[in-house]
Amino acid sequence: MAIAVEPLSDALGAEIAGVDLRQDLDGETFSRIADAWREHLVLVFRGQRLSTEEQIAFASRFGELQEVRTAPGVSHANPFVMMVSNVEEEDWKGVLPDGEMQFHSDQCYYEVPCKLTMLHALEVPPADGDTLFVNCYSAYESLTSEIKSDIAGLEALNVYDYDANATIREMEISPDAPRFTHPVVTTHPETGRKVLYVNRLMTDHIVGLGREEGRALLDTLIETAERPDFIYTHVWRVGDVVMWDNRCTLHGRTGFDPSHRRMLRRVAVKGERPSR
């Protein structure tokens, strides 16, 4: 199958044209898609019409699926599917329904985060509700030699407080919120490249540093990651399938009018424990 790979920005992201993801892709076509994913970090497929089963089948080509851990049994009857939506249907309720969502990496508050996240747009508002992606390779590579040396052995605690800060960081977090410590700088297991692995929403503090010193360093790292030249903004269309490498990107969401329906079907693939 002949496909085209078109970069979407200087920062990251590419659109894959000439493919219908409902088909059983041959090995050569799938390899080209997988190679483009590793190179561009975020892939966009326009005009798709996938059933739940078809989306699961495509995602499964990249590895073992990750069961939903954020809201199991609430969002969708299928244990591998989460509906990111402000819509509530008879047999499921969407999660993360409204408003802006700060930059984060999916499941960084667990020992083993997912490696791939895939969203399929079923309904989108007429404006806003965009998803922004950060290239965390570029963020790390832009740091000064001094800062790279300072953070080389550091770890940070990542927390997701479902009640207090599901979308925007609050000052107080629940003692029962899921949390895990990971290196500030990780090494991608497939490319061998260094990744800046902290984020605004879920990274609470740097382990072993005083609160003031650690906060200043963390702010510097986060502000570096969120530089506009490291960001691709995806404006959703119905039928979009967007997949990203969760090990070397961050993503966030702009706010939108909650009176408009927004419905994205999410599937994720299991990853590895981040390491130096």
C-alpha cells in the first residue's frame, strides 16, 4: 500500500495519507507507519471511521494494550477503552470532560506508564478543544551543559490527584492520589535518545532538593519544555486518529465551550518503566 508521510510542524508530528486503518495492513505498510511514529513522535490519520474493535486491532499492532486505570468501569464497558468526552451515554460516561488541561505525560504517576496513546475523534466542537504536543527530545537537547549535568541523576515525584487536579494543577493534593518517582531525564528504550521527563500537571517535586531550590529548577525545566518552537497544535476534525509516543512527548488541551459535544475514544499500549 502506497502511503505518504507529511510533516505537520518543525517541532514534531506528521500526517499519514493513503491508508484506511480499517484494513488489515500488510507488514511493509505497518513498518513504514511504525518508523514514521518513531521519527515524528505524533502521527495523524485523517478521515477514519473506526469501530471500537477496529481501533483496538490497529493499536494492538504496537504491543499489548493497557487496561484503563484512571477510571476503570466508568468510562466504557470495554476495559481497554476510555471516552475522553463531555458526553454521557446510557452505558458509559466520559472523563476529563471540560476545560483546559495542562501539559502532562500519560500515566507517569505509575511505575510503568503507557508507551502509546491513541485518540479517535467521533465528535468535536466547532472551535477550540485543540491538543498540543511537546517534543521532549528537543526540550532536553536545548538545555545548557550545566543544567544537563545538574539534573543527570535526579528523580521527580509524579502525582495524579483525580479529585483535585485532573486537568489543572492545584496547590494541595490528596494523600491517596496515585504517585511514582521517575528520573528527571530518561532514555528512550528504542531510539536511545535522552528525554526531559517532567511536566506541569503531574510532577510535584524533585526528590532530594529543598522545596524552594527544587521548585525553581522544576519551573525552569517546565518552561523550557513548553517553548512554542517545541510544540505542535492539533486542531481536531471528526474522523481523526492521532497517536503519540508517550515516552518522549507531553500533551495538553485548550479549553472549549462546554455546551458543544466533544467525544474522543482512547486506547493505550503498555510501555516500560522509564530509566536513565
